[in-house]
Amino acid sequence: MKKKIILIIILNISFFGFSQTAIQKKEIVSKYSSEKINEIKAFMKKEAKENETKINKLINSGKAKRKITLKNGNTATLRSIVKDSIPIYYTLHNADAAKSTRTYFLNSGGALNLDLDGQNMTVGVWDEETVLETHQAFIKNGTSRISIEEPGTTDGFHATHVAGTIAASGEFNSQAKGMAPECNI
């Protein structure tokens, strides 16, 4: 019992003690270098366009497909080309991520009885791409929990996956529940 109380105290200190206030968020943003951010964005856009050109060239040559179905039934999407002809496919399947990080101990019904599901929290996701705000995993009472502050180059596969790992509701697929399913992104 004593260990459980100590763990709860430590988790509360780290969880609430290190969160940022609105004033702290403004201070952090005020220190951003818009010039440097724009340089990085331009580089990433150029790199993404070059990559997409390579992908389209390989697909048009008939040497690769944009999407493939794996033996386990999952799909994989062509996301990169290495050495000008080797396709690299990405697949999304991290249903066990909450188990490996033991997040489920913190969530509602978890062993620690903390019922922490991301309520009243906002998590920032910065990616080259933009989170697909209309994805069903982010809709609550008809409203998206995603707020786009700075749009990426496209609605993104990777950005949406990252946001889902953090905040997917799990309502439509319990295996796809995020670590903090009630937070905003």
C-alpha cells in the first residue's frame, strides 16, 4: 500500500507539476524563430516533393504499388525510395503501445485508480504534415478535438498516426485507443 501511495504522489507531481500554464505557453512561443521554422518548412517541403517524384516514377514504371496488403491483412503504404529503386513501405499498427508503455495503469479502470485519460489537456503535435482533423477517432459530440495552429504540407498519414497514438478515442476500434483518449491535439 505504501508503494502505491508513493507511486501516486510521484505520478501526480510529474503529471501536474511539469505541465505548462497559458502564460508559459505564450512565453515559449514568443521565443520561436519564425525565420528558422520557415527555413525548416521549406527544406522539408522540397524533400517531400522530391520523394513523391521518386515514388511516382517507381509506381509508373510498374516496379512498385502505392499500397500493398501484408500477409496479416494490414496494409502498407509506399512512403520512400532508397537507392533510387528500393521501395520502403510504412504500416501503422501500434495496438500494443499502451501495454508496452503501461499507460493503461493510468487510464480509467487502470490498476492505479487514477482515471487519467487526458481530460482538460492539450498535446502539441508538430509534423511536416497536418493531422486529419476529420478522422473519426478525433470526433467527440460532432466536433473535432484537433486544432490546427500551423498547417503542414498535406493532410498526413504520419501526423494523423502520431496524433492517434496520443489521442484516438478507441470508440470505433478499441485496439486503436490512444494513450490520452480525451485530450485535445
